[in-house]
Amino acid sequence: MLDIARLRLTMELRGSGVTDARALGAIEKTPREAFVPEHLHDQAYENVALPIDCGQTISQPLVVALMTQALDVGERMTVLEIGTGSGYQAAVLAHLCRRVYTIERHAELHRVAIRRFAALRLNTIVARCGNGAKGWPEAAPFDRIIVTCAAPVVPDTLVDQLRDDGVLVLPVGAVDRTQELVRIRRTGTSTTTERLGGVRFVPLVPSEGKP
């Protein structure tokens, strides 16, 4: 039953403008039901955001697919994710690149996510609990950075951790209104910005006292 629902979702994503075959393939390989509470398993492949612990959500599959597509991840790349949440986006990315570094400020979400990664044998994901706004400087530079929470402005700290010709995808804007998904490409010391459409995300909140 879930396999049929997963196939139906993939077809819906294609019909909604997701054309990247690798991104779609990664979503097909990732069991979304493993990242939602058990009582929501029957909704795992509906194209909607679902609640998880700590007042957070697992993003709508279309948003995950569009952000993954916008990253244009190569198989030899390293990717930094800010906001592990349920772990679903990191799991999708793990099928596409060499290594994923992911940071979550909520300790409980971090603990649950790493258990999920272990259960699914996603050994190329490195996770830690900390302040995502600071990035992961000791592992930088990154080929790609994805932020799954909204920042009021583009964080210079994250742009600085991009490799030359690296790409940063994130939602920008106030939490109480629709934000804008943007793609930023770094070339030397300059950047170019492309606007990709409206989204709604929880805020990027620095965690006091965390590295």
C-alpha cells in the first residue's frame, strides 16, 4: 500500500515541475514513513507537511523535491544541511552526494534522527546538535548548503563556508508571512541570487550556548 502511495507521490511531483531524475529517484528510495510519527504513517506520502516533535514539521514533499533539485548535487560533493528536523531531507541528499553534514538545535530531534540514519544504514551522514546559524566551519568549505528553516537575511557565515562555485539554497523572510526560496551561487568573492518562489518554514533560531 505504501509503495503505491510512494509511486503516486512521485507522479504528483513530476506533474508539479520536478524534472530532475536524480532528485526524484532519491525521494523514491527514501521511506518517508520512517521519518514521521507512527500514527501519521498513513499520511506519509501525501504531499503535505506533517508535525513532528518539538513543535517542528517534516516539510511538504514538493518543497523537499524542489530544494533538492535547486541544489543540483553531484555524487562527489559534500553538503551541509542546517536544520536536521526529522532527518528526511538529509536522507534524501545522502543518496545523491558523497557526504552530508547536518546540524539540529533540538537535542531530542537530533537523537531521533541519528537513530533513523543508523536503522536505514545511511552511513554517509554526519550529524550534530548545535547552532546551525554558525554552520560547520571545521568541515568547510562545502559544495552545497541547504537551510530548512527561514532566515530574515542570508547569513554571511554560511556564504563564507561555500566552496568557489558553491550553491546555497534557503528560505528568506519573516516567519509570520510567506518567505522566498532563493538560490545563491558563490563565484570568488561575489554572489548571484535567484528567486525560486514562495514557501513557509519555521525560523532559523541561534541556540545560545551551543557551538
